[in-house]
Amino acid sequence: MLTVGHFFSRHTASFLLSLTTVSITAIATNPGLFLGSLLFAGTYTASTTLLKYRQRRKFMQLTGITKEEYQHISALLTTANKQLQTLNQNYLRVRSISAFKQLLEITRVSKNIMKIVKTEPRKFYQVESFFYAHLPSAVELTEKYSLLSKQPVKDAEIQLTLSKTRDTLTDLNDTIKGDLKDALADDIDHLQMEIEFANRSNNRRREQLEWRGEDK
């Protein structure tokens, strides 16, 4: 769940540390190109591994999750990314504008949910159903839909199945939007409290100004 920023900062620091180490060693002992390259590679690998460990540990401390939770949520995010890739592949396979729009919306909302969980992993517990049921169901439905839509012969039964699948995708799209609202629930409550506090402060300030004006 470390970000791209963590990646670049980790590798930049490792590169600078390795370059400094090799430079100091070259000045002191002149190890040669081969040994210098080995020293650079070894220092780079060791420092990168150590920095990644420290970044993960700090992230877990800041977010209040255990190592087991980190690994579990990371694995589910990886699986969800693969499922989104499958949805993206199905864009051009479906032969219905409405189904295409549904897939596009499901993918967009799903990415937002995953971004929130990646940043605040404890929110995973507010949207567990998204990872365990809703997103996998969307992938399975779209794969079956794309398979049926490509059949050269479409009798009444296939047409009915395609129509029901589109209706189910519509319902599933609404469900995933609900998952996003669940992920944002705490933020919405906090914002509402902030707005209420700000309004009270403004009203109190306005009353004080009015009182001073009357007093004069």
C-alpha cells in the first residue's frame, strides 16, 4: 500500500547512498570497476530493502494496522487491480452502449474506493463486500455478457439473458456507488461537524458584532 512517492524516495535515497559509499571507498582503497560495481549493487539492494521495511513499518504505525492486516489488505488490492484490468479489457468486447457506460462507471467508482483504502487501510472494513463480492461479481457478469453478445445467433432466450444482465449490472453499479459512500462516511460526518462548528462560530461572531453596534 506504499505509494509511488514512497517508491521514488526510497530508490533515490538508495542511489545517493550507494554512490556516496562507492565514491568514498574508491578514494580510500581504489577497489576497481568490478568490485566497485558489486559494492554499489550490494549497498543499493540492502538500503532499498531496509528503507522499504521502515516505510511499511511507519505506514502501519500511522494507520493503526498490524502486519497481518497490511499483508491481507495489500493482497486484496492486488487482486482488485487485476479484476479492474479484466473490466478494462471487456470495454471493447461488449456490443452495447449502455453496458459500456456501466462498465466505465463501475471502473471509475472502483478505482476511487481502492485509492481510499490504499491511503487509509482501516476503511477496508467499511467496504469488505466490495472486495469479496461486488467487484468479483461485476467481472464475472461482464465476462459472461461479452461472451453471449459475440454469439452470431441470438434467440429470444439469449436476448432476454443479455437484458437481465444489463439490469443486474445497473443494480451492481448502484451497489458499488454505495460502497464508495460507505468509504467516505467518516469524512462526510467529520466535514458536517466542521461545517456546523464554523456556522456556530460565525453566528456567535455576528451576534457579538450586532451587540456591540447596539451598545454604541
